[in-house]
Amino acid sequence: MCVSWGRILPGQHHLCHHHPDASEFYVVVSGTPIVHLGDLTYRAKPGDGIYIPRGTTHGLTNDGSENVDLVVGVSKPADWQFVPDE
């Protein structure tokens, strides 16, 4: 597993994509991003945990005025694939 810290600045969008060989999770630490997960789109808040199964299209949009900080984890420690979906 690979775990890291992520930050999305106001106005930024993390490209919708999927990983054919790894699952992922986000834990929202601060901010209220829009989460794109498969066919769903919803607003997350601090403390929310989002599980992203392998192969599921996902991305984040920060349409707010504060940074979005996240803990991000991927189920493979290295060599996982990033496939853009937009």
C-alpha cells in the first residue's frame, strides 16, 4: 500500500481517471470537494472517507475558497497505472 498527503487548491480539478490494477481511498482532512465517483457526484466534508474500487472512474473538484487536504492511499506500493477518463 502507498499512503500520501494530497492538496487541491481552490479552483483546481483532479482529472477523472481510474486504476485498472489498484483500489484507492481518500480521507478528507479539510475543505469540501466535489467527489466524482463512477456515475455519482457529491459534496464531501472533513472526516469523510471515500473508497474507490479498482477500475472505478474518480476525480475531485475544489470549487471552494479553501484548500482541500486529503490522505490518499493506493492498494499497490508501486507500479500502479493511471488511466485518464476525460
